[in-house]
Amino acid sequence: MEECLAGVQNQPISDIIKVPRTDPIYNCHGYLTKVPVGAIIPFINHYSKPTEKVADIFAGSGMTGIAAVMSGRDVELSDISVLGQHIAQGYLAKVTPQELTKAAKSVVSKTRKKFGHYYQTIREEDGTDIELVRTIWSFVYACPKCGYELIFYDHVMLPEAERKDVCPECDTKFSRRTWNGGSDIPVKVVVKGVQGKQIEQDIQEIDFQNINDAKAEDILSKVPSLSIDPEREMYSRSGLKNRGLTETKKFFSARNAIILTELWDNISKIEEERIRKKLQFAFTAILPRASRRYQWSKQRPLNAQNQTYYISPVYFEWNVFELFLRKVNAAKKSDDVIYNSSDVFGDIEHGNARYSLASADLLEHLDSDSIDYIFTDPPFGSNIFYSDMSLFHEAWIGQTTDNANEAVIHTCGKKKVNAAVRYGELLKGAFKEAYRVLKPGKYMSVVFGNSKGNVWSLVLTALREAGFDSVPDHIAILDKGQRSVKGLSSGSESVVTVDLIMTVHKPTDKAAGESNVKWRQAEPEELIEAAIFDAENGDAKNPSYVYAHILREAIKRHLLVDNLHLSDVLIALRKAGYSVDPKTGKLSSPN
């Protein structure tokens, strides 16, 4: 660590970085697997000086760029993701709150004047004409034996004691898999009541009329859309063919599609680029919620799943104007954190940050030995397919990510063949480019998380073969918190809820970086046993913590973990008497 900055050695990096995903920047725009800015800043401050140049070669939505700008560093961002570039440029577009408010109100006013009547309804409480907040829609399932149509919303709203999972006409067992799905129908409307609180009311004739009239609008032919083709991983994973959801526009109701199209058109006519970028940023941020992917539950909205194209059997159709204006306010809060954290802020094109569309294994826009520090977050193997999910937003942006060199492991279709080998080669190429552009003696931090040990071995091998020192300079556990029900089980579905941040060193002399250290395969049982023993100290909050501790210990001891899987850890914990609280995801010690 001798080559770390003067003045920053007194700011050691913790072995556990815990930064919740609740800050205004993180929540302003959705993007898969973001690292919170607060987790990146300590590394930038530790491994680089103010005014030095930072880079992120898997930049995604630009969190490293924001952290660098806030820390007074120049930053070079690059990724193949068109959506990622769009989001980062939106974050970094400097607009005053007054300018943003004025522009947002203007485009909403123009759009509402033309198509706002589609949200008009009548409040049952007092007969007042009012704009609805949202509509609840339900799937309708047809009994395969007698044709009886079951409205799923009515079914789940029955008291549990009265709910029977059979057809009320012929007693055929109800199954969402085997009963044919009919047309979705609206079942409830939510409005602001007389007392100001939101209330539900039954669908009225005016609601049906507005829904039907919207379906006849000519503007529907102009709704931006992209095909989700069969060769896409998410085509198979999300079962899109069965429900005819092979185009992105089919995920929107007719009236929301109309209003979104008109709103996007009005935003795109704004001449001032920075204001236009910021409003387009706010617009794309609401797309999942403005679509049929916004899940309903009895207790509260469940939001939209970002990793799949899933539509829940009961879902929301939300008022686009309300969503957009709320997101504009969120953008102002995000800007406030960025602008007030530093006196150093430059324009995206000419100042501190630049975002280039480039594959991580071909960084032609960067000179050799030109970067002082790299912080990057590569895709996690087969977990998420960024380019497939980005189609939903990129249809509106008007440019599509070239996914030929996407660093993912395919599990479906033709690309499944040799997918792991291809993934390893892409990572190796990316790390070699990182080695090339990084100055000698400098550092790169890599965020990574995966439930499969063989994927971890691919990463470690790629780093070594790229030329970095074989022993990481620092390994930290990154805990971003966990909000999803799936993640709370912390591994019951092969989900890892904490990641590792490995910082590796580029030697000043390439020969000096060559190591005679021999890596050997670990004995998973031995590592797991030791980790469970350590769990008695209360350090392991959930199974993912135990798994991360095992990985960190293995890397420090030059052990490969090809034969380790998160499920092995879960089984061992259960055998040792541990259980996982289904509400908190935390480990409970054996009695």
C-alpha cells in the first residue's frame, strides 16, 4: 500500500462496506445491480488523488462517474449499454430546480390538454369529475373443462376460509398454468377521496368508455417499440411467447402508451440539451411503473421486477402524469446531493465526466498508462441480461445496445454452448485492457457476486492472466441491504445478497508482478466448517455473509473454489442447526 496517496492512508477501508440502497441518487433511476455511490467514494478517495483520472470499464448507469465527480476526479466511463449511457448523462446533466420544474410542468400541461381526458373518472363519494390515480387490472382465467371465467382479483380477495382453488361450476382444480388466460379486465379505480386520502372504487361506465376509446387512437401506431426476439435469453426466461408479449409496446395499456408517446414527443422538442436530457432521464425512469409490470398486492404495491418481463396476474395501470412529476422531484433531490457535495462539477461533454459506448475488451478511446484508478462492476455471469431488459427503455431512446460482446453466461438457446468459456474470455480481455490503460503501480477494484464457485474461479483466473498481482491488495464485503422477498431468503433460490470488492495491483515492473504462487482447488467442506465456526461470533448476518467470508478466505489462501456453491453453504448451515428468518433473512443460531 506504499503507493497509496499521501493523506489517504489514514482513511483505511473497512472489511465490510455497508451502504443501503436508499439514497436519493440510487433510487432516482432503476438499473440492474447498481453499486451505491456511498460505497464507491471511499475507494476513490483511498486509491487516487483529487484531479487524478478514474475509470469504470463496465460503467452501467454511471455510479462510479457520479462518485468521481463528487470526489473532484476526472472520470472516463465506458460500457456497451445505450441505456447506461443515457442514465449517466441524465444524472450528470446540470439543471437548476427552477428550470426543471418549469419545463416539466410545461410538457405535462401540453400532454394533459391533448390526452388527459383518458384519466377522467367520477368520484363515487360526491359525484365529482376527477383524475384517477391508478387502475387495478386482473387476469381472467378460463376453466379448460366448462369455460367458466375466473377473475383472479376476485379470487384472491376472498377470505382464505372461503377461497377454493377449484372451478365453482365443475370443481376442476384451478391452476394458472393449465387454465387459459383471457383478456385482462379493469377491476378497481383509485382516486383521491373527499378527505384527501386515496380510496378504491368500482369501475364505472366512464372508465370502460375511456379504455375503449383509447384503443382506437391513431397515435398508437407511433408508440416506440422493439421486438424481443426468440434468441434473447429473456424471451425464454420470461415466457413471453405464451402471452404474446414479444414487443415492448405490448407491456403498456393503450391510454398509457398514448400519453407516454405524446409526453416523450413534447420533451424531445425542448431545445436546451441539458434540460431535455434531464427530463428524458426522468421519463425513462418511470417506464416500468407506467407499464403493466407494476405488481399489485393486498398490502401495498410491489413495484416492477427489473430482472424479468413479468406481468403479475393483478397489476396497476398508473397515472403517467403523477409518476412523471414525482420522478422530476426525485431528480431534484438527487441533483442536490451531487451538486452540494462538491464544488467540482463539470458539464458531461466538456468537464469531469465522459461516457463512451465501448466494449470493455476494446477500449480504443483510452491511451495506455493513462488511468490512475479503476473501480468497476462487471456483470455477474448468468444472473442478469442487461441488454435484453434495456430494450424496454431503448425503444424510446432510439438506439439499441449491441450485445455481441455482452459479458454474460447464457443458459438458454444456441448461445448456451460454451457460454462459460466465452464469458471467461470476455472478462480476460476486459481485464487485459484495464491493465493496459492503468498506470503502473496503480489499483483496480472489482465488484463481483455469484453463487457459483466456478464463476469466481473464472474471474480470479482472468485477473491473474491479465497481469495483476495474484494476491489482492484488499477484499471487502459489500452489503447493499436487501429489499426483495426473494433475496431475504438469501440463497434459498441461489441468490447472493452481498458481493465482494477485490482490489488488485498493477506492478510497476511487469516481471515483478509474475508470481510463483500455485493456486489449488479448495476443499469446500473444510472452508464451510471453518466459516460456520466463525459464525458463532455473530459476524455472519445471513447465509450470503457466510458464503462471502468463505470466498474471501479462499482467495487469501490462493484456493480455487470451482466445487463450491451457495447451496452447499445453506445445506451445511441447516445441518449445523441454523435457520433463516423468512421476514428478515437473518440467521438464527442453533438452540
